[in-house]
Amino acid sequence: MISATFDTKKLIETLQTLPKNIQKNVMAGATLAGANVVKEEAKNRVRVKTGNLKASIGTTRRKAKGKNEIVFSVSPRKGGKNDGFYGRFIELGTSKMTAKPFLRPALESSQDEVLQVTKQYIANRLPIEVQKAKQWQKVMYINF
């Protein structure tokens, strides 16, 4: 598993002015959108013999260590129809095989695009969430 951290201090400050549920919804979607960019780049970079490893590459939401963290990983999935358990051997190599990395280069080459996709997702989603919150306030006002 490869992880990346982006400095989005101003963006976080802006999001913190919104209710917690909106913050989480928007940031989870934005993080997933960024992870999907890395996933597609990894699929483009992996060497293909049978296509199994390529098909196994996916995004998975992980349990966060911190309270305000949202974590997605991009990695070959284990088990099931397209079992990519051997992806780590391809990525890191073994004592009998040289490494043929595809995840790390995918992350490194797509960082700018990840940041752009993440920002765009937030820019598109925030107005929708704010509008939902306004409609919810109207409903609460009418019902009480």
C-alpha cells in the first residue's frame, strides 16, 4: 500500500466552517476521486500477462488512525475472481525477481492530477451540499 499526503490547509479551513456531516461527505468523495486517479494510472502502468493483476487493482476505504482522517488505499485486491495477492512481489521484487513497480510510479506521476481532481470534486460538490443543508433547514422550520 502506498499513501500520499497533500497540504490543503486553506481548503480544510474553509470546510471547517460547514457542519461536520457535510465536511465528511465532501472530503470522503474528494479523497475517493483522487484515489481513483491513482488506481487508473496504476492499471495503465502494470505489466499485463493475463490481465488478472490489472483487474485486481482497486480502491478500498481503510479505517483511519485519526479522528478527522479519511483514508483510501489503492492496491491489488486479495481473494475473489481476480486475486492479485502477488502484486506486492511485482511491485517490490523478490530474491529471485527484480522489482517492476507500478503503484509507486503511478502515485508519483499523478500527484498533480490527484490534487486537481480533488479540488474540482470539492468545488462541484460543496454547492450541492450547502443547498441540501438550506432545504433541510426550511423543512425543519416548517415542521416545528
